[in-house]
Amino acid sequence: MQYSKLFSKTLKTAPSSAETVNHKLLVQAGFVRQVMAGVYTYTPLGLRVLNKISQIIREEMNNVGGQEVLMPILHPSALWKQTGAWDKSDVLFKIKSRTGREYALAQSNEETVTPLAKEWIHSKNDLPLSIYHINAKFRDELRSKSGILRGREFLMKDMYSWHENQADFEQYYTKVKAAYMRIFGKLGLTAKATEASGGGFSDKISYEFEVLTDAGEAPILYCSKCDYCVNVDDIKTYKEGDSCPKCSGDKLKAAMASEVGNVFDLGTKYSKAFELTIPNSKGEKIYPIMGCYGIGISRTMGVLVEKFHDERGIIWPESAAPFKVHLVAIAGKNEAVTKQADKVYNELTKAGIEVLYDDRESVMAGAKLADADLIGIPYRAVVSEKTGEQIEVKKRNETEAKLMSLENFLQTLKN
């Protein structure tokens, strides 16, 4: 993509109202624009990042047997009244139409996915079943802050599964947990599975997937020797300095973290609400066990910025970056340099490399290089009179630049 044709551009300074790193940098670098507190528009750059994260999640959910659907975000109130959430949920957006009918904006999709599954689940032969979708969610937060880490509207992957018994659910949870760890690992994040309460979804223990960050809102205790971690807002059994209850190999440390995913054991709550039953071996009706598995996609994007940045801007991991190469032409009025930069752009594109090409003629070299650092694409490739037939290549997370031929650069990118 030619940067000159990209309508969203960088700002010289971050918005004064922004309190967190992700809010400051995502607006300044041209990835998002705030519509109101907790609601953002994603520009072409921002949407590309969301799509990259979504695709990593989609592949892993498919690998654990999830089947992708697309469910609505506007729900009739009757579904939420049937589960009791209409009166119990304090973050549910409620809408009344001009005809007087009441609706809800989806904060989650148990109320629509359970009737959907009921149509096809008739016996244990239809289980286990896993259904997921990627869609917007809405929550009436009293205070939406921290940029895209806490929104009133946000993008989320939510998957739901049904099982004949508790043991089968536990087995499937283990598979999904491993898939979640792979997802966050591919994004360069180290997530910890923490114990928490089930909130309004379940009276059982739930699991949150937390990433340590100063901008986080969840106080946790964790062990550095094993994977033990607990959210201290809900579970107060232990305190900082206590010996790890799992491995006894270290003392528990306190930290702030951002929740990027969760798993709820819903038990039979929704199966009972919608009379989703199957016969057991004696012909008696039983209610399948249901699980819910969420990942906040837009929140994960914000966490990536919080974790990967420096004083110059964002440092995207390659797996989530909007482009792999930021090509900068420093040509002035030198047509030979422009021609060489165009050649590099065409060759990289032909090789299947995603390139953001800064071809702007009226912008000085320093501003172009500053924009490249701010936007944070993994590879910066400079073509100038000084580089001649070669390319000056620098990785965003490194300090040293090196000259290399186009052929060598292509080989580097493919490796």
C-alpha cells in the first residue's frame, strides 16, 4: 500500500486526553480514532492488526474442533429474560424500539447460541459440539478508560461448547487452554491462566488469561517457578509472599495484569434455561455441560502496544503487524531514487510481502523515519541516493541498520 494514498496519517503529538500508552500511540500513529469514551473507529492500519489477531485465533479454534458462525448483536429481550440476565446484568445495554419492543445489545452470546445448538443436539452422538464467532460486544461500563483495553464496544471471539459430562468438559478445557497459550505465544505474549470467580456467568471457578502490564486493571499473585496464578479481587486465599500452593518452589509475587481471555464452566445453567436435553443410557433426560471461551481481540491489540513500545512508538510483533515492511523512499527530486524505490516495492509485493510504501514527495526524510518508528512495522527499508542499488534495512526492535541487496533482503524476509 502506498502511504500517500492511505487516508489516515500520523499526528505530531499524542492526544492530551489520553492516559495510557495504547491510547496515545494508537491515535498518534493513525490506527484508531475515539468516537466517544469506550468506542473507537479502526482505520485501515488498525483493522489490519485486528484481522491478523483474529486469523491467529480462528486457526487455533478450528484446530480444536470449533465451527465458526456469525450471530447477531441485537437480541430480543425474551431470550435474556429466559435466563434471568435481563434483570441481573448491570452492564447489559437495553434498547426499546419505537414499537415498544425491548432488545439487548450482546454482551455475550449464550442467549442466542444455546437455542441454535438445541436445534441439532439430540443425543450424546451429537456431542461434544463447539461453536464460535468473532463479533462486536457491548457492555455498559460506568467508566471506560485505558484506551482500547476497556471499551463499551469491542471485538471479541467467543466460543461455546456442550459436553455429555463434566469429565469431557474438563478434557476439552485442557485442549482449549493449550490453544490459548499457543495464540498468545504467536503474538509474543506470555499469558498466565489465573483462577477467578465466575461472575454473572457461573457460580463455579473460572479461568482468566492475564498478561502482566502496568496498564492492567487486575491485581494478581503469581509464581515465577510454575504456572500458578490467581486474581486476588475474587479469590483471597493467599497473599503476597506466601509460598506457592502448587509447587512450593517460590513465594507468590504481586503484579497488575490485563485480562485477554477467559474460560467459564457454565455447568447446566443455560442448558436448563432453554431445555436443551439429551437422553442418558437409561433413557432419562440430562442437561449437557456447557463451556464458554472468550478472547478480547481489540483488548489484545491494546495489550500488544502496552507491552511492545519505546519512546519512539509502537513495536509490533510480526504476527500482528499491519505490514511486514515499511519502505521509505528518500528521493527529493532524484528520479533515479524514486525509480529504484518503485522497483523494490514492486518486487517485494510480487513476492507476497506486505509493504507500506512511504512514497510521499513533500515530506522530509526525518519526518518519514519518525513516522516509521511511530507506526512500528517490523522492518524499515530505506532507499535513497546514499544507498544506491542497495537497501538500508533496520528491524524496529534493533538499533543497527545494514545495507543489503534486494535479493538478500527478500531472502531475509522469507526466512
